Amino acid sequence: MNHSCPYDHDLIVDKLTIEQINNRFSKLLAFPEGDYMVESHFLAYGINRAVVKVYFTLS
């Protein structure tokens, strides 16, 4: 991932299994099974600088 300050190293998600995510979502939040997308827009000085989209399936 390309990024700037305050991090000066790579960002890595390690040992995060789908089972852990599905279990936590289904126990904490009442989401139905299906395909989902979370979209974030990052603006600076009123200009859209980045769009991050995370796609996942809850089963």
C-alpha cells in the first residue's frame, strides 16, 4: 500500500482468517449473508484524493 506520514513502513494484514471475520460480524451485528462493499472517500482541500473500496462476502 502506498501511503505517507505518519507511517514509514508497509501495512500488512497477517493471519486474519475469513472465519474470524464472519464469526465476529455475525455475533456482534445482525448482518444477513451476502456480498458487501465498504467505500471511503478521502478529501484534501475539497478535492477527492483517494477512494478505497473493500469488498467482502459474509457467509
